[in-house]
Amino acid sequence: MLKTAAQEQLLPGDTLQEKWEFAQAAGFDAIELRAKGDFHFQGRLPGLKQALKDGVVMPTVCVEMLHFFGAFDDELRRDAIAQMKSQLSVIAEIGGLGAQTPASYGMFSRRLPPFEPPRSEAEDREILLAGLAELGEHARAEGVTLYLEPLNRYEDHMVNRLEQAADLIRTVGCDAVKIGIDSYHMNIEEADPAASIIAYADCIGHAQVSDSNRFQPGAGHLDWPAWLGALHTIGYDGYLAAECRLTGDPVDAVRSVPGFLRRSGA
């Protein structure tokens, strides 16, 4: 049975310990953390260590910043890499598995004018490979994994599909860099999400879940038995981390996730 996690902002409670109490009662196995910029995550380390002592399970962290390692601006790109290195070190220090990040978010879309980004595809690739290589080496040294998340075409113009992420990861050749798949983005970009999971199984390291409309699993029309069945087929034994918005009563909505995923094949 696959393990479920909820991102911390979805859980009621003022502290990680209170959120964990709710999460366990709802049937979750872990909490996925969120990491803001300005080394905010590093500043949380004392509290994270205390939460760990109190039994809170926190295997992964998802980046929450305004710029990422694929940024057009050199200074922003260097800052994003420094932030990600710090986040990888922090998650390692509390015994976690890794950190998830996209190449960029909201930086450019070919679906809106001027339609052509300021960098060529070759330049994009060079920047992404350099960033992944540097972050991958840091992750390997810390004993954790960097998860590259493909985003849909309206949120990122560089890495939209598992095929693209796998190509970058295989080119980098670092076993500490994997794909962090997200069911919502896959529903938009993959012709056959389940087939893509199987095709790029060797590169998949983490999974985030939300439904076709970005709400909690069960609130949309995603084919969950097929998606989860593909994860079973490839022997995925990681977490399914709920990264979603909530529709209806928020407490009831987040509480429904573990049970829905189990009924659907998790």
C-alpha cells in the first residue's frame, strides 16, 4: 500500500505537532513541508528538529519561492540554487528523503504574447543541465534527492512532460536527481499519464497528487485507478503527497484524501 502525505498548509493546527495529530487521525502517513525563500526554511530548523523528536514524520519538502534555478536573470538563478542547496541540507538534517522544485514557475509561457522566450531552447537546456548537475551533486553529498517537477505549459515553458525531465536527468547522470511527478500537471500534458509513469519509471522518485481541477483527489475526473495502478506496476514505494486546493469544507476535504486514494488503488 502506498503511503500518503499532506502538505503542511492543508492541515489544521498552529504547530507541526498539532497538524501531525490531525494527519494521523485522518489516515496520513506523513507531512510534506513547504520551503519559502530568503533561507526561511533554514530558520525553521530548530522547530523541525523538535517536531522530529515529537514523532512528526516529514520526509519531503516542496519549494515555495518566487524564482527558481531556471530563471532568466543570473542573480536570481544563483539565489535559487543557493536556496535549494540549503533546503536539501535541512531536509537531510531531519532525516528526510529530498526536496521538490520545478525549473521555473510563472516565468514565461509560450501561450501568451510575446510567445517567444528571451532564451533559445538550447540556452534553456544548458542552464537547466548546469543547475541540475550542481544541485544533484549537493543532494548526493547530503544523502538526499532533488526531485524535478514538470509543470504544465501555462506555468513553465521548459519542462512540461516526464519525457523532457527524464532526458535532462539522464543527461546529467546523477542518481540523486529524479522526477517528482504531479498528477494535475500530468493530466494536462501527458497523452497517457499511466503509460508515461511506466515509460519513465527509472527516473521517478516522488509523487504529488491533486485532481484534474487542482482540488483534492476525488473532486475531479482524473483516472485514479489507472494512475495509481501504474505506480504499483513500477514498484513505486514512496509517498503520495497531497498538493492541492480544497473544495467544500476544508477540514472534511483534506480528511477525505487518504481514504479516497486507498479506495482508488493506493
